[in-house]
Amino acid sequence: IYRNLITSHLTTINHPEIVAEMADFFLKHDRIGTVLCSGLYKDTLVISIRTSSEKLNAGELISKLPLDRDNVGGHDTTAGGFVQLPKKNAEADELVETLVASFAELMGYDEPSWRPLLEKEA
């Protein structure tokens, strides 16, 4: 979490739809206006953006991320896309870091101090 943003990488998932479902879920969190969620399904990184902001367009936002524009799309409040990876997990972590940094920058934050949604117990 950073300000009104949540980003979450779900790592390996069994169904690609869970990424959009989790993005919808995170958007219901108090004071959250925009969500970037991703997950690794087989050899594909699945990406979903949700926003409740009237000032943003999720479709335009996802098209500005460093992704192949042929593999993304969206509307006012919802957007999604995918990236085929050469091998399962190959480059996924690095790509997710790049997407999160680009997402934050597009939202106006150059070096956000992300904090976990849930704190680990000691």
C-alpha cells in the first residue's frame, strides 16, 4: 500500500480470473482508489487494474505501462492484459517490479515507500 494505491503480485495462480477478482476485492479497501494486481498463470503474467477515481481511465493507464499494447485493454474503471513469458517464472519478478515502478510513476509517485497490506507476526 502507498497512499491510495495497492499493488499485489499473487505469484502462481490456478485460474487467471483470480487476478481481476482480487483487484476488485482490494479496491474495496478503505481509502484505496486504484489497484494493480498480477499473477502468474502457467507461462503468462496476468495483469489487472481497477480504479474508482473519476480522474483516471484504467484503459489508458494500462496502455502506458511497458507492455505490448496488443495484449492490453480496458475502460474507465477496469483494465487487464497479459505477458507471455518464455518459461514459467522466468523474468516474472523483474517484470512485476518494473510494472509496479511504472504504475507508481504514472500515478505521480517517483519513489513510493510501499508498506505491506498485512504485517508479519514476530
